[in-house]
Amino acid sequence: AQKVTQAQTEISVVEKEDVTLDCVYETRDTTYYLFWYKQPPSGELVFLIRRNSFDEQNEISGRYSWNFQKSTSSFNFTITASQVVDSAVYFCALSVSPGATNKLIFGTGTLLAVQP
Amino acid sequence: GAVVSQHPSRVICKSGTSVKIECRSLDFQATTMFWYRQFPKQSLMLMATSNEGSKATYEQGVEKDKFLINHASLTLSTLTVTSAHPEDSSFYICSARDSLFSFETQYFGPGTRLLVL
């Protein structure tokens, strides 16, 4: 069975702090994709990153960075120098068997509150 | 690129009426679209997978006669909530996959908030 666990339900930080959002996934498939989405209060899900199971290179995009470790089945997301605009719910998701029917399996989300 | 729109963004209706929600991929073709439902402070629950030119595939427990899905073109899928009741009040959000590029990535619309009185 496939599963995504985001153990942190809520995180509160003060602006300019670094924060890491954890994501642990379960799958027996060897080919899969991992995603992070941001859902601000407006409700729209914003795509942040996609990573396939064969690419374990960490990625950095501005203040965002992602650490993918297959050995621990984790795909953690770090925001450096957090800003109030980063306040949102962040979802980690897993897609297995890429192709016509690949569904996204979402974690329960982490609510990040960045205080000024 | 990869913009998905939804209309309406918010709708209030009386119990017993039907409500249609549109999901459009604005700058790409989408042979597959997905419909989700999200309750407050919860994750997204996949309702159905919409396939262009064929019948939608519903998830277990989702009534296909209650939630009618039509995907008549490569850029438009519609979800109709038939005979809506207060328990159908929720946030409905669609997503679309680019048929040609970034096939594995789902791009989401802004969502539709439905309130049934």
C-alpha cells in the first residue's frame, strides 16, 4: 500500500527563521514521483516541485530546498529565512505507476504559520 | 504556463438543486483531469478521474449518479452535483495533467466553495 505521512500538523516560526517540513512515504514500487504543493488561505494548490525516484539529488530553488533520501523514504522541505508570505498549508504527495492512471496520494498537510 | 481555472469560485444554492462546476486547462491540453473534495483543515480526497472522451473513473464510495462528470474536450471537464444537500457543502478542486509535457505533474485549479442551504 502507498502512504504519505506528514507528522507535523502545525508549525509556528518567527520571520527569518529556517523551518523544515517532514515527509515520509511508503511504497513498494520502484518507479514513483514525489511532490510538494503549497495551499495558501485562498485555497489554490501551488505546485512547488516534482522529484522522481531515480533522482536523489537535492534541489534548491531560492529560499526553498528539498532533501530526498530513499534510504529513509523521506522527502523533506526546508524554507530558509521564512517570510510571512510562506504561511500556508504544505502538502507532500506521492504518485506511483506513472502513466495513464497515476493518482496523487496526499499527506495530511502541515500548517505553517510565520509570525512577523 | 500550466494554468487551470475553475468556475464558479463560490456558489450558494438551495437544497435539491444541481450545481455545475467547470474546470479548464488554459494553456495546455489535458486528456486527464481529477476532481477532489476537501473538508476544512483536511487533506484532499480524490473523487474521480476524468478522461477525455470516455467515462470517468470514480473512487470507492463516491456516487457516480450524484457527482456527474463530463470531459468533452481536451481543455474542459465539468462536475455536476445533482440534487445537492447540505452535506455536499465543501471545497471542490480540480487538477489537470499536461498531455504532452510534465505528464506526471498535476496542476490545480483555484477551487470552488459550495454551500448548500
